[in-house]
Amino acid sequence: MVTYYHDKSIQVTSTAVQVVDQTFPLAEISALWHHRGSRSWRVLAGRGAIGAALAGPLVAAAAGIALALWLGRSPTITLAIIGASVLVGLAVGPVADFLFEHLVRSYARGSRRLEIWLRWQGRPMLLLATADAVRFGQIYRALQRAIEASQPAPQPPHPAARSDRSRATSP
């Protein structure tokens, strides 16, 4: 028995798919498909908030420099305002790595509900629903590989079964 995928809630093997406490033998699965739900506005808003958090210090630094030059005060005050603005701009550096990591993870998780469906004993069954795009892809591909491996390979036609027309065109 070959295991194509295994985690705490689903196992895909060369003989069956087991989800929590229900087992679906591959021989009884006649179709496999997936469905993508609508976008989650909560995830998109979170990505926008991360972008704003990245841009905020840079915008504040640029505004501080513009304000210092616009005020036209003494060179000491102008340099102090510009220096403080540059420090605010540099504050984004250590935080940027942390924020970019969260941004990348949000894209890996996805922003849609993804469902895997199968036709088992003639009935459509929802096998899995998740928002984790990476996990969804791994499970769906494992199911495809398991189903393909469980089906017998098509046999080439016997040479004697060829029609007269195919013999006439071959050299």
C-alpha cells in the first residue's frame, strides 16, 4: 500500500481515502472535482493592513522631510526634523521582514474557501473544505495520483484487430 498524503484529518493511499472516521475505497470513486468559493474580504483587508503598516513609516518620513523644507527654519532645526524623519523611515527595516513574512503566508493560505468533491457510490460527497491553498493542492494532487494509479492501464489493440484500411496505408 502506497501513502500519497497523510495529515491529522485525511489520508490518501493506493486503496482508499480516509477522512476523519469515514473511508472511501478508490474503486467506488467515479469522479473527482474541486470548487473555489468567493474571496474572503477579511483576508484581503488583512493584506491591505500589512501594506499600510509597511508604507506608513516611509510616508511619515517623506512628510517630515517635506515639512522641514517647507518650514524654512534655521539649518539646525531643519536638519533635526530631517534626521528624525529619516529615523522614522528606517524603523520600517526591522519590521519589514516580519510583515513580509506574514504577507507571503497569507498568499500561501489563500483568500478563498476551496472544496474537494467526489462521486462515491453515485452520490456527490464533500470530502474537504479548507482555506489553506497549499494543503488543498497537496491533497487534490495526491487524490489524482491515487485514482490514476488505481485504474488499469489501457491495453493497446491487438495487431490482428487492425482494420484493412490501416494496413493499406502503412509502408
